[in-house]
Amino acid sequence: MKLLLQEGLGQTFWNTLTITGHIEARGRILADLPFPDFQTAIWEDISGMGIGHLSGGLLRAHGLDEGGEPEKDIGGHDTMWFALRDMAFGEVDYPEPAVPETIGRPEGQLALPPEIPEGHARAISFLLNLLLIEFRAELGFQLTEDLLRDPELFQERRAEAEHAAEIVGRIRADEDIHVSSLRLLLGELRHVHFRAPDGSRVPGHTLVDPIWEGIVRWATVDQPKLAAEQQKEMLTKRILAHPEGARILTAFHALEESPA
Ligand SMILES: [Fe+2]
Ligand SMILES: [Fe+2]
């Protein structure tokens, strides 16, 4: 990304910031999503746990961080990304990029545990997917902040780029809370016992862990290969459209890390 920016090929980074803003906006759904009452499915009294308060404002606050309250003209992370992008880049004439349909593991590919009601199983898998998305977002956001703070980049707009990096830092501070709260909620779900239809008690970890393993496998093994191929193809085209495309492409390939 640094090479591309140094060569005047800023569109890819600009697209990343734009797409991130649009995906953050989708997180607003957490503010309105009806969640099932977990107490009906769990043996233990959960009134003193985070999972006993999912619909009491925890997820609503999370959703408002991501997508704000547009009807009151209050922005969330979504508008922060667009603002910091425009600070760093100024006016550009790049077209709006296409935003991927989904960034988590596609729902249809997930096997849900049959021992508990489908609504509860779906809610667990939703929270697990969300945790993984937040983890991966942190990696991307850190890279973004580092690029914006790099003294060799955005040389004509250093002050604006530093300000943009500061805003990314504030978003990251919010995301850190999202990760902590999701870890707490999912930790509680692993710890409690669910009521099976036959009256038996099902330890939460036997439901949560297999879904998590499936999501992690998708995100760390299956999906990166596909994503890398798609990105390579797109970036090669974009680089070759540059008048000195061949030289830049050679430099770009030289930076490739060999597979571990
Ligand atoms: Fe966010
Ligand atoms: Fe978040």
C-alpha cells in the first residue's frame, strides 16, 4: 500500500477507507436487531451477566458507535471514516468503489447446533462472526493509522494526515471496547449450560466452540487465499494502467512475502 501511495496510485487506499466507512454503517443494525431472551434457553440465572442485558442497551450502544444516529444528524464510525479519508486525500475524482455484500463467513455455510432453539444458535453465531470481524478490523485499522502517520506519505498534507490518523485512533479505542464486550458475552455463553429439549444440560462451550472453529477456519485459511487472488488480479490491472506500470509492478512483486 505504501508503494502504491508513493507512486501516486492512491485509489486502492482511498477505496479501502471508503469501503470501511460503508461497512461500519452496516454495523448500525446492532442497534435495532431483536435478540432472543437467553434466559429461556439457559439453566443458570443470567440476570447478573452481560448476556442478561443484550437487549437492555449493550448492543444498541455498540450499533450506535458503528453507524451513529443519522436521523439526528449524529455520525458514527461510518462518517468518521469518510471525514478522515477526505482530510488525508483532499479532493479526488475516484469513482465510488463497490462494497462487498458480506465480510463475515456466509451464514448458509455454517452448521448450527441442533440442541438449542435456532434463534439462540443464530444469535451465538452472529456474535462470534462479529467478534472475528472486529479482530480483523483492528489489524486493518492499525495498518491504516500507520500509513497515515508515515512521514514519507501524504507529504503535501502531513498535518491533515496526522489529524486523520488521530481519528482512526479514536475509532480503534471504541472497537477495543466492542472486542472486550463481545469476549465477555461469548465467554459467559461458553460458561453457562443450555436446556436441551430432552431436559438435559448442554455445556455452552460444546455449542460455541465448534461454531467459532468454523468461523476462524474460514477467516484464516479458506478466505485469505481467495481474497489474495482477487486482490492481486485487481491491483495488477490498476498498476499496469500507470504510465510506468511495468516498473511499479516489478517493485510490487518484489515486496511479496513468501508463504510461511
Ligand atoms: Fe466501528
Ligand atoms: Fe466495532
